[in-house]
Amino acid sequence: MSDNLSARATLNGLRLAPRKVSLVAGLVRGRTVEDAIVILGHTPKRAAKSLLKLLESVRANAINNHNLKSEGLRISTLSVTAGARLKRFRPVSRGQAHPYQRRTSNILVVVSGVAKPAKQAKKSEPKQNKEVAKPTKKESK
């Protein structure tokens, strides 16, 4: 069994254009999760807040669901793809309308890391019954 395991998280339908999100994703692609969180915390782009929440989610998935160590988690895949396009119209002169599209993004983050060592059961001695026999009502009289 391989020591490197992975965890993933997705964000679908983010109301930002994939071109804008890809700029921010390029800053943290291939880095450790701790470094990426620091970088995104200081990035003044709107996409940074959504990517930061997604990274915290994938870190929680890795720790809680996949039993990975929190230190040493590395972003192995960070892909930004185009989501559904919302079709809209802008009114212009002479009663006409010009169509435009609001683009959305789908983001996939996969982190890889090392599994936590399995907890070993403590070898405890068999419990000795320390209870003293309580006298019954008839014996006490």
C-alpha cells in the first residue's frame, strides 16, 4: 500500500470567471497547504477568499475523512474549469438588447500527504474486581 494518500474537495458554480480564478490559483498550485493559506490570506483578489475556504475544506477532509497528517499536505492538483454560463441581456438604444454571458467556475483541489500512524491498542492487564461484597439486608440484621 502506498504511503502517499490524497483527499479532494470541489467548488462548483462559483460566480467568478475562470480566467480571474486561474490567476489566483496559479499562485498556490504545487505548494503546501499551510503556505497556500498564508498566500491567499494576503492576496487582494475576490477569488482568493473562495479558494481559501476550499483549501480549509480539503485540509479538513484529509485530516478527518482520510486520516492524513495535517503537516506536509501538498496541493497535487488545482484545476479551474468553466462552469455553466448564465445568459443575460443588456438593453441598448432603439429598443434592442445585446446578449452577454455571466461565466462561472468549477474548482477541484486534490491534496496528497502521508497517513497518520495507526493507533496501537494499549496492552492493559485484566481488570481485577475490587468490589467488596455488600452485605444483604438479612445479614446486616
